[in-house]
Amino acid sequence: MAIDTPALVIDLDMMDRNLRTMAAFADLHQVKLRPHAKMHKSAELAKLQMAAGAVGVCVQKTSEAEALVAGGVHNIFISNQVIAPVKLARVAAMTRQLAPLGGKLAICVDSIEGVRRLAQCMHKGQIASSNASTIDVFIELNVGQNRCGVEPGRPAVVLALEIRKHPALNFAGLQAYHGKAQHMRSAADRRDAIVSVIEAVSQTRQLIENEGITVGLITGAGTGTAPLEAASKLYGELQAGSYLFMDADYAANEPATGQPLFKHALFVKTQVISVHAGHAVCDAGHKSHAIDSGMPKVHAFSSRSVLEYTNGGDEHGILKPAAGSSRLPSLGSMLWLIPGHCDPTVNLHNEMIGVRGGLLKGVVERIITVDARGALT
Amino acid sequence: MAIDTPALVIDLDMMDRNLRTMAAFADLHQVKLRPHAKMHKSAELAKLQMAAGAVGVCVQKTSEAEALVAGGVHNIFISNQVIAPVKLARVAAMTRQLAPLGGKLAICVDSIEGVRRLAQCMHKGQIASSNASTIDVFIELNVGQNRCGVEPGRPAVVLALEIRKHPALNFAGLQAYHGKAQHMRSAADRRDAIVSVIEAVSQTRQLIENEGITVGLITGAGTGTAPLEAASKLYGELQAGSYLFMDADYAANEPATGQPLFKHALFVKTQVISVHAGHAVCDAGHKSHAIDSGMPKVHAFSSRSVLEYTNGGDEHGILKPAAGSSRLPSLGSMLWLIPGHCDPTVNLHNEMIGVRGGLLKGVVERIITVDARGALT
């Protein structure tokens, strides 16, 4: 493959397999899939996921939603807090843009002020355009991440009552995502965490329904805990995203019962540029892959070629033979790294190179644009 | 300032001050300045540095050099190993492009194979174009970084002799950069490290000159150790780059005697999107700033507003009042983060917003493009 390095490469066969595995899993549990597109930031991949059965995608940022809408994705949930009026005006504009296309936008709230600002921007947009579009609004619950989200119970009821006051806002349900639980290594720890989540969310739903307000949907879950939420009979929608590429961090989790088996499909291709007595140096550093979830793993095509990657700075990686092996790669030889965390790795690249037929002997089938790369606002 | 968040903001007054401080420092020591443009990846800023006296800039990647050449920067040193023939052909093409413009390209080598590949590509290019351009070649020495570079002493002599065999290669000197020393907190540790470097480089220069080969220039140094190399009478050129923006990591170094005082000039503007009993959440996570050198610091405009930033994932930051303070920022309020490491932070953004007259009351003077963002090859 004539791919210059470093480059982000997708093994399309593995990606397709992951896509099918997740579709079958969602079918089995009769749960909807709304994968998180913050991971791949690509309209092409979002549409591929929807063609495989996903109802839409999630994003974290208004500008990510805009990039995907521009790429033809019409069902998007901004699973995050948006507070700036300048952004909420853009959110409102998207609802008006999507309505005649049969599309739909949803968003999270976790404060009265957030609800009011959203309602005001939706209202202003309606007056300006005489277009009575609405937006689905989910209350984000803090279920253990301790980041955004109101506490389960009464605070959520107060918010639901507030949402109902505004005609442009459609109270759609609860967002209950436990980010930290995704990366708990032990299957038992993940189960314990999600058992608590399910209890808190169930009670909150009951409290809100006691007010005569229907809770349409509970949405959440990531690749690490999806089997638990899927089996809960509470969650109607899974937001897992990383399953498509499967990074080194998720692969390090102890598998749980019923956990679908995903394969690594995303790699940073890199080249050895310097060789020394005890180490070699490759041309991929942390400007090529994110290191927030640890260093990348060197993909081992055989047990004779096990190398360990350590940080060599922005533009370099240091390679040493793993224990039991003494072979260093030669100057100019190619390696494939499995990123520790796919989301921020993809965000470093403008494109992903899709290869069919394996990393070593395959051919480039297509170039997939990272449409929302750097879409931060 | 109507800057949506998160955004990368330059305090232009502070940047200009840093520019003048470094120019005066280089003048004082009668040493040339060739700042590392891997830090800002911007042709506009490279030209600003050259207008302030820099002889040219360094880059780490062939594609960075191409982006800067396209932006009108004509004196570039690729201070790294380039091994792929496909890249070396592009390097050779740039030398032919720059020659009639009075420009110049330089590059590093650390292996016989690397020298031969470079010579071959330069030679092929000359035959194809009948244009006898040459390239300056520096031998990279391993002076403690243990990454690329030949060992000081005899291995460097062997390489110098090899370089001299190839008419298109002009042996220009030694690259001796100790990256790890830049971030040693203690001034004494940095001094000890650079004293050893100077001794090894001096001896190597002598060995090469014993072969009748002139060592034209010793180049190296970063913002952390520049006073030591500048005073060495050995280094003719400093490669410091971070001085322009001054990140949190460099600011944590104990200042040494003669160390110029640089000011923070680069910030990630961020907004509070969620407020809770003990913490607030802002909209800048590690897709907005690099965390390889630690978390960003929250810029404190007064001693009453000291906040601590902890990692909230790709898109969020968690803010808590630092000890002795109990004030949390309100929903929608703006904060400015000082990145831990400016180089990979800039690489996450498409542009830098230059503000004149201070962060709070200033006006946007210009938008500076990150020309080489994502230029990895």
C-alpha cells in the first residue's frame, strides 16, 4: 500500500464486521442504536451506521452537528450542554433546516437557565422564520460521571416541569451516561456501577411520570457497558461509538457475559526513521495519536514481532522489543499502531484511509473525510 | 470580545513582547535564532519571527516545510530524520523551488543509509530538472534525548565523511538538541545536562575537523536551556520556539541566571456550561488543548479567582476552587486556560485569534491560520 506515514488507516473489513456485530446485538436486545459520532466525526461513517440500522447519531458540539448536517445526516442528538446564545441560535437554525427534510435534532439540558436560553432561541428563530420547528430535549442526569447533569430524583422533575412550559421544546426523556464506568477493567465493577445507575434512573423516571409527564426514552451507554444497559429493559437507546474502531483501551477491559466481540479497525501507520543499539524510532508521536488513555500498542502480525511503544514526544515514538524478543525493526520498515483512544486520535487527522483486504496486502478502497475535525464550538 | 468557545487566542501584546525579548537576548549573545515552527505551524508567525531577526525556522516534518514554503517562508531546517524516498523526493523538489528565490533548505541525518537515500533523491531531481541545487545537511547527535541521532565522537565522523562524498549534499554542521533537559525543573540540573552536551559536541567537532572537514555551525537549544547554549561560545544558532507563547510547563521551570522572562501569550478561551454544588464544567477538554505536559492552568485575573482545572474528557474540563477560595464561576462565564504544552495544542486548532489590548477588554486584530495543522508526513 502506497500510504505515506504517519496516516490514519481503517481496516474496512474489520469495521464492517464491527458494524454487523453491533447491529445484531441491538436487534437481539430490541434496543435502538444511536452511535456517538464524536468518535469518527464523519458524515460518511454516520450514514453507514444509519444504513446498518442506527436511528441517528450523537454529537457533543454544535459545530459537529453542523458538519454532519452539511454531510447529509439528518437525525442528530447533541448529548451535551449548550449554553451560549450564539450557539443556541445555530441549534435553532438547524431544527428549522431539518424539519422540511424529515430530520430531527435533540439536545441535553441540566439547568433551568439552560432550558430558558434554549426556549428563547427557538422562539426567536420561529418568529424570524414563521417556522414552528421543535426540538427534542433530554434531561442529562449525573449518574456517576460527576461532570454535567442534574442529580437523579427531584432536580430532574423540576427541569421536566420547566421544559413543559415551552411549546418549542419537546420533553423527550433522560440522558443517563456513565462515562467512567466504560473504562472500569473488571466486568463486575462495570456491572455494579450500572446496577446503581439503573436504580437511580428508574426512580427518576417514576417521579417524573408521577407528575403526568411521559418519559419517552432513556438513552446512554458506551462500548464498555452496552450489554448492561441493553439488557436493562429501561434504556431504549444505546450511544456506543467506539465499537466501530475498537481502541486499545476498550480492548483492555475484561469482557462481560454477552459482550459482543469487536475487532481493532483503526490504525496509525508509521515508519521507522532511526535505528540504534537498543531502540528504534518511528515517525508517529502524539500529534498523530492521542495519549490520554495511554500509549498506542504496536499491532503484532506475528508473535515474533512484539514491540513496545513509548512516548517520544510530538513527532516521535520509541520502539523497544518486548520481553522475550530481541528483534528491532529495520530502517524504513512500516508498523501499525492501535491507538489508546480512537476519538481524540481521529480528531488529529483530516482523513482516514480505508483499506480493503488487510493492512499488509490490501488496497485503498476509499478516503473518508473527518468532516468535523477541529469542530470545537 | 465576541469569540465563541472554545477558541485559541493569542494575546498579541504579550507575543510581541516575547518576540522583542528573544531578539534582544540573541543579540546580546551574538547568536543566531532559528525558532522551531513546529510550535505555531504558521507562515505568518514564522515571517514575523524572521522580521524580528530570526535567520529562518525549523520544522520536524516535510509537509510542515511545504506548508511554510507555500506561505512564503524560504529558509527552513527540517531538524529531523527523513527516510521515505517519497518524502525525500519532495525535499529535493523544495530545494529546487527555493534556489532561484534565494531560499535554502537544510535537513538532519543520523545514518549512512539516510545520507545515501537523501543524496540519491537530490541526484535524481537534478537529472530530471538540470538544476544543480544543494541541501545543507546537519548530523544529528544524540546528546541525551536517546531518540534519534548518532552517538557523539567517531560515529559522527563516519557520517561526515559519507556526506562529503555526495556533491548535492553540503555538510553544514551538527544538530545537538537535548529535549529532556528543557523540562528539568531545577536550573542546576539543566546546567549540568548542558555542560555534558557542550563537552561531547566540542570533542565531536574537533574529531571531524581533524579530518580536514569544517563544522560550519552547531545548532540546538530550546526555551528551557537557551541561556546555557547561548553562552557556550559553541552553539551558533538557537532553535527555541515556545518562548513566543510560553506554556504552563515552561513557566514551571526554576528560572536560571540570565534567563529571559517570557509571558504567557497563548490561551484557550472557554465557557462554563454546567454548574454544580462543588464544581463547574467548561467546554474545553483535551480536544481543545494537549495534556501530554499536564492539565492547563486557569488564568487568574485576580487572586480572588483561582480555579483548578481537572480533566473532564475530550470535550469537558472540571473546575474547582483552589484552596483558600470558595467561588465557583457562574453559568456562561468565560475563562482563559494556559495550555500545558503549546505545540500540540496549536495543532488541534485551525486558527489562532489574535487579540490586541488584553484578553478582557481587547479587540480582535487578526486571525492567524495554522497552515501546517495536521501536517504529519
